[in-house]
Amino acid sequence: MEKITQTAGRDQLGGFAPDFAHFNDDVLFGENWNNPDIDLKTRCVITVVALMSSGITDSSLTYHLQNAKDHGVTKAEIAAIVTHVGFYVGWPKAWAVFRLAKDVWGEAAPAGDDAKAAHAASMVFPIGAPNDGFAQYFSGQSYLAPVSKEQVGIFNVTFEPGCRNNWHIHHADQGGGQILVCVAGRGYYQEWGKPAVEMKPGDCINIPAGVKHWHGAAPDSWFSHLAVEVPGENSSNEWLEPVDDRQYGELK
């Protein structure tokens, strides 16, 4: 049987709480984890279930999920374990554990048409058709789906990863401007002279007339927002230069 050793207690708390460090490293992980009456794989599963049941979904659970993987727990097994336990201890806890487990078991993000389909399935609005009419003002592929063309114009605009529109300004003598409501994925909004602001589902950006800005997807994520056209007098849109590739590349 593989011997488990642990030094985290002494490494992090040896000077502050030496007794706790001793119990953690020598008793819990020294004696208990090395008790041969339970094999290590089973012990890993029990530990994950105990932490999940207690609602602990921080780095300690990530450690024990990785430990479970290292001792033979497969992706199919952890999915079945978390699903089963979720019925007894709570569905939100299962969701929280799955978010960590997907990273530990290295689930690859979908690509190409699969990624587009997954993004479409994550929101209630359609992706729509390729935004060919405005393609010259975008770096990358975007899509446009009208939601309302009466009273107030509302459009669902979808950006492939890395896609963003040029700097632009909404002009109006009175009123005008635009409201953005993120509905899926992750993206950015930036005003001229200010840092970029990350946008996630539920985030809302109010853009007054006369403000130079751009918006679009994060480099690694699809992104969709509702673009609400605020009524104004003599409204127009001025398209400007593309967003600098180097500055955009610094976004995460």
C-alpha cells in the first residue's frame, strides 16, 4: 500500500499552531490515511463525499478531488458519485463540486460548431445570422438576432472568441446611447481612456451618447449581449479604428 505523507500543516501553520500542524500531518494524514483497513481509492471517495456534504468547495476539495483522480477515480466514477450524493445533500452542492471536478479531470472545452452549439444552448435568445452588414466594423465573426424592432430596438449580438467591434460613438442631439445586457459567455466593454470592464451574464452597461467605446468577446469565450438602442433625437453611429491587437491581447 502506498504511504501517504503530508507536510502542509507544518509548512503553513508550524510556527503559528504547532499542535494543529502535528495532528494534521502525523495523525490525520500520517496514521489515519495510512490505515490499511480501507484502500486509498475508497478513502479518497469518502473524503470527497464528506467535504461535499459539508458544503466545503474551496481549495481543500480541489486537493482531494485531485487526490481521488491520482488514486484511480475516473471521470465517469466521480460524475456518478457527485450525482448520487447530490440527491441526498443538495443539488447546488453537486453543481459546485462539478465545476471543480471538470477542471481536475481536464475536460476539454468544446470547439468549432460544438462550441457554438453549447453557447446557443446556454441562453434563451437565438444566435441569429452572420452579422455581414456590419462585418467591416468587427474583428472576427459576429452574429445578429433581432429581438425587437418596434418602440425600442433590441438585438442579440453574439461574438466568437476573440471577436470585438471597432471603437465607436453613438451620437444624438438629445437622449440616445445604448444599453448592453450580457446574456451568455464572457466579454469586455471599454471606454476610451479607461480600463476594460469584464462582462458576465446578468451584467448591464449603460453607454451615454458621445462616449467612445468598444465591446466584444473575451479571447477564450463566446459572448452574447442584448444591445438596446436608447431613443434619441438625430441619432447616428460613428465607427472608428479597430481595437489595438496588443492591448486586446493583454485581456484574460
